[in-house]
Amino acid sequence: MKSLLFFLIILVMFSCNKDKVGGNVPFPDVQCADSVSFSSDILPIIQDNCTGCHNNQNGYTLTNHQNISANYSAIVGSMKGNGFQLMPQGGPALPDSLIQKIQCWVNQGRKNN
Ligand code: HEC
């Protein structure tokens, strides 16, 4: 009985800890001072660097809030060459500051603002 209780306590501690680390913040290492706007910060980055090759072609359509939001993890992964081919195709990678803006937008709930 005692060991069951001990097990339950460990389980609760473990799940609380998991919440703290993951939670609703997909990129906990990124510091986001300002609030990011989809229309004035995020969409222009994608339009300037991605939409030309990803408007109904090459596997991804990145044209609006809905499809950009749905593909956020592939977008950030490919911008970092992490788990995906590096994008923009052929490089160079975008500046970290732009990638971080996208990560902040994701951390802030991928708002259509
Ligand atoms: C010059 C054209 C071009 C540009 C610009 C471009 N892509 Fe791509 N992208 C491609 C092509 C072509 C593929 C398919 C490559 C393949 O299947 O081998 C691709 C594949 C991808 C994939 C899937 C990669 C994988 O490993 O599964 C993602 C995600 C992606 N692009 C995101 C982006 C993002 C985000 C941007 C803007 C930062 C971007 N792309 C800019 C041409 C481009």
C-alpha cells in the first residue's frame, strides 16, 4: 500500500514537471519580449521567402494564416534545417531574428492578429 502511494506521488510530480517544461510553449528556450503580429511580422517573412515556391506546389501551401499556422512545426524545422531540409531551398538560412519571431508567434498562440 505504501509503495502504491509512493508511486502515485512520483507520477503526480512527474506530470506537473512535464507541464512546466512543455505546456503551451512549444519553444521554451526562446525569449519573447514583444507581442508579435501575424499580418505585419509573420506573413511578410513567409511571403518574401517561402510563398514563391509554396503556393500549391512542392508539398506545402504557405499563403495564409490557416495553412501557415497548421504547418508551423515544419516551417520552423525547415528554417533551422532541423528534421527537415533547410529552407529557403538552397540556403542561406534566414537570420535567427526572423526565425525567432516565428517561434514567438507560435509561443504566443499562433494568433491571427
Ligand atoms: C526556391 C524554391 C523554394 C523556396 C524559396 C522555399 N522552398 Fe521549401 N521546398 C522547395 C522544394 C522544391 C521542396 C521539396 C524538396 C524535396 O521534396 O526534395 C521544398 C520542401 C519544403 C519542406 C519539406 C522539407 C522536408 O524535408 O520534408 C518544407 C517544410 C518547406 N519546404 C518549407 C519552406 C519554408 C518555410 C520556406 C521559407 C523559409 C521555403 N520552404 C522556401 C522549394 C522552396
